Amino acid sequence: MPDLQWPAFIAHFPTNLSVISMKVDVLLGLQWGDEGKGKVVDVLTPNYNVIARFQGGPNAGHSLEFNNIKHVLHTIPSGIFHKQSINIIGNGVVIDPVIFAKEIASLRKMGLEPTTNLFISKKAHLIIPSHRELDAASEAAKGKEKIGSTLKGIGPTYMDKTGRNGLRVGDIIRNDFTERYNQLKAKHKDILVQYDYKANIEQHEADWFAGLEIVKQFQLIDSEYQINSYRKEGQKILAEGAQGSLLDIDFGSYPFVTSSNTICAGACIGLGLAPSAIGEVYGIFKAYCTRVGSGPFPTELEDEVGQKLRDEGNEYGSTTGRPRRCGWLDLVALKYAVMINGVTALIMTKADVLDTFKSIKIATSYKVNGVETQIMPYEFDAEIEPVYREFKGWNTSLASLRAENDFPAELADYIKFIEVETGVPVKIVSVGPDREATIVRK
């Protein structure tokens, strides 16, 4: 390049590099999952042309409720109930054809035909029957150190992905797919022998291959090209995350985490997006905290208050049916999740669950081995004591509220405190499971 002065240096570059593309907004959970992502995506979908899942698999259970009917999605993006929206299962997702086929059958019973608006990335990985057996064998071998796996085969599938042994959706149209499948199954059988675990993989194969035929009914796409093409066309895209930020494989409460990157950066990897493509980041959190399975939970309430939260919130896993552990809102963890995700707007769900509590608490800091801190500790097995701030409850039903002006003063104060502490506005408040029980704040 010639030796140019600064103004001339700028002029040296062409001005018509490319058409400005639309940013991709991201919606994800900020706690240990189960924050209500499915409902919120369903509510936001009319504002977007494309909804794209970027990680996780059938261990996710995104619940939506409308017309007094509850729907649970495990793999399919939550915009599928809107016929005008395009839905994409991205390359970062792992797919179990058996569960996928059941979801499709359920949608078709409702009169929907998902082949018209659901596309699957060729680079998404497949969960095969022996992955589920490996998951069960590994969890059983841990004994008291179990991490609380959903036993859906998620971890072993991601291990094969990073170990460069996995099968991808695009492989199912290759002539040598059966050979590839048998090679991977044989590898898994050898591992199961080491676990001394009795498995009957073949009994699950008929359903699995039948599910694979359902997968073949859909358009298998190079999703990274497709999504970036939509951006250039000016289409509005929402990236939908699964699980929660505190279950992220790198930044969660390791080793009690999931096997993928659940934070905002995972949307780039799981969809083929440049970091500069990210627009708004919507972070969802419950007005309290829950967790399924093992792992640290500083604000957990193992008393009648915790049971009341469980009962009022119907806190049982939509995928596993397991009772969720419950506790007060943890502001240390929430601020941490806001930081690592670059959250630009908060969405609070299940505010109505707190309707009958005379007083409500928020953990504002921890005492770790007796020393107060607002930092998430590396070693979660340390002695952690939450330091609480207490708030007066609103002690009234929020179920019928449809406008911010109708908020009781106590709820407004609760929200304001969270906004001040996190530095991020609470844009949406959910006061019930139905679509209509969603209040967008000005």
C-alpha cells in the first residue's frame, strides 16, 4: 500500500463494501434454565421473520400456553406456532430423531404443517440410541457425584462432536450413512463394556430410524449461509437459546452444567454469525430462582417457603417432570449473567408466583467463608451464605393485570431495585402462563 496521509488513507478504501445487514437479536435465560423462554419467544415472534435455535437439544423444555392449552417444545424453535415465521434448527443444536418425530406429530395434530416453515441445519449433530445408553452409564458410574443429567444423550453427543466422531444431519443423505452409523455404534459398545453397563441399543433402533425418515421430510440447509442471507435481505431474526447462562459449559457452575455454550456468544457459534451481527440481547429471569438436578444453589430454600414457591409456580420440569429446587432471587448470579451476555433488556417472568408472599427477599451479596463479596466464586463448594435485602410483598393477584400503570407499588419497587442494581431496564413482565399475561413496559 502506498505511503498515504490519514485523510487519503481513508479515501483509499472502497465505499461500497456491502449492503448493511440486519442485526440478530438474542433471547436467552439468565439463571439455571426454566426461566420461561418458550412463552417469551412465542410472544415476541410476531416482531420477527425468523426464529433460530442455536444450541442444546431435547434436554430443553420450552413451555407455551395459549387457548388454555399447554404446549412443550424440546428441539423445535418456539416460533413454530406462527405460520408466517421461519424457524431454523441451527448447527449448534443436537437432535434426537425419536423426540423430533413426536414433536412433529403433535404439531400436525393441531393442524400445523411444519415442513412449510421449519428448516434444519445440515451441520446439526444427531443423537443416536447408544448416546443415551452412554449417558445413563456415565451418570450411574458417578454414584453420589451425579450431575443430574436428563439422560437424553446430550453430553455424549457433544463429546463425539468435539472428538470429531459425530454424525451430522447432512450425513443422512450420504450413501455411506449406515456404515458410519454402525461404526459409531460399535465404538460406543466398546465404551459401555468398560462401564460394565448392560445396554440393548438395538431395541431402540426401529423408532430411531423411523424418526430419521421424518427428519428427511424437511429442508436440510446450510444454515449459516441462509441466516446471513436473511440478514442481507433485511429480515428480522431472533436467536433462541436453551437452558440458562448458569449452565454454560465454560461460565456455569461447573461441573454441574450442560454440554454447550448457553450464553450470547454461543449464538455466534451455533448459527454461524459474526460477533458484530448481534443486536439486542434479551435476558430472561424468574422473579425468584429455581434449579433442577444437582449443583450449587446459594439461595435455595429447603423449607416451607421453598415448597410454597414450588407449589405456586408449578415448578416441575417440562422435560423430566422432576421437582425443581426453589429459592429467592440471586442478584449476584443475575448480575454475573448480565455481564457475560451483554444483556440490553431484561424480561421478568412468574411475578405472579409471589402474589401471596407477605415479604420477599433478594440476595444482594454472598458471604464466602465469612468474607462478603458480590463476585461469583470459582469454588462453589465453599461455604456460601447469601446476604438478603427484604421487600414488602404486594399480596394481591397480578393475573388480570395487562398494563404497567396497574402494577401495585410493591411490585414497581421490586422491579426498580433490580433495574438499578443490574443497570439494565426490565422491558417485559410476565404475570401468568398465557400469551396475554405479558406486559410490555414503556
